[in-house]
Amino acid sequence: MCFSVQVDIDLKKLSQLYKADINEKAFDHFKSASQKDPKAYKYVEDDGRIFTKIWSPIIIFHKGKREIRPMRYQLLPHFCETSKYTRINPKTQRKVEVKNTYNARMESLLSGKAWQKPFGNYHAILPTLSFYEWVESENGKEVLQFTPKTNEHMNIACLYDNWFGNDGEIIQSFAIITREPEPEVLAAGHDRTPVNLSQSVIDQWLKADMNSPQEHLELLNNPYRPFYQHQPAV
């Protein structure tokens, strides 16, 4: 599980680094929406750290080119009737919000109801600097910050979806794909790692509908593996 990450929010830098256009229209639409509903449309702050339901720049492939646009961290599936993903609690028979769609386990991409359509159609890359995880320590639980030893960007593989409300509202949201941990992450006490792709396969990943699910699974099964150093989160 990856409950928080630190992303690069410098759009001009990201545009150059990833050779991606900035979708100014999408960012202007987000600014307008955030003025009307600042709680639902909260953008990442200057430190770059995002938690669930925070909006972040993310990279997709659109109309034949890479594009940077804002999306919400915590995927809202297209099939939801409202802007919250809910289910019926079998014990209470009441609706409860499903809050764990910020991570997509690689093992469930073909079977999970929320993941099936995005996995076949909507892939993204999150330009990430660090990821944060809870681990057990001598003093109880603590949060560790994991960063590539080389301090390079991580190209975290993501799924996204498009939700359309009856009033014309559109929410684009994403989930980070995770897999079994890298050895140094496991040694530090955590059991999952975000999937980090090499620069050479970014386009192959982003072109979700141009490759087969098995080809995409093969990419996820062969991630880029920098050595992750860690330290207690500040």
C-alpha cells in the first residue's frame, strides 16, 4: 500500500523532462472548479506531497502525444452513480464509501471491478520523487520516506478513469499500481512497492489501447529498479 507520494509539480520542468504538452484548458477548468468547491478540488501544495483526494499533475497519452493534466489521487470508477464510490455493508445494510482505490494491486488488475476498464483503456505516469509507507519499528508504527538513491524521478505506473455526473461534472482520477516489494523496501518493513517504469517503455505503457493486457502486465513485471534509500518522514 502506498498511502502518500511526493510528486514534482513544476509543470515547465515536467514538460521538458517528459516531452509532454501542458493541457492549459484542463488546468483552467480545474481552477474554476476549485473556486466553486475548494474542498473537493484541492490541489497539491508546494511540498509536492499528495494524499487521497488531492489533485496532482499526471501524464497521459492523448491525441497522439504526451500530455500533462490535473487528476485526483483516489480513483472514482466510471460506473458510480454519485461522486463517491459506495457499496452496501452486508452487516449494516447501509452504504459506505470505498476508500481504498488509491492503490491498484497488480495481481487484481484483470479481476477487480474498478480496474478492468482503466487497465484496458486508461494508463498514466505519475512523476514521483518519493513514496511514503507505514512500518513497524521499536517505538511502534512510523512513516518512512523512500527515495531513489540517485534522486532521479520515478515514473510510477497508474490507472485513471473518467466519471461523468448528471450535472455535467467530470472527475478524472487515478490509482497507483503496486506490486511485491523491492528487497530494500521489504527489509525496511513494508510489503508493497509502487511500479516504477523505465523511460524507454513510457510510451508503450501510456498507449493503453494499442497493446494487449498481457504486454502491459509484462511491463509491470519488469519494473525499473533503482536502489531505494529510506529515512523517517519529516
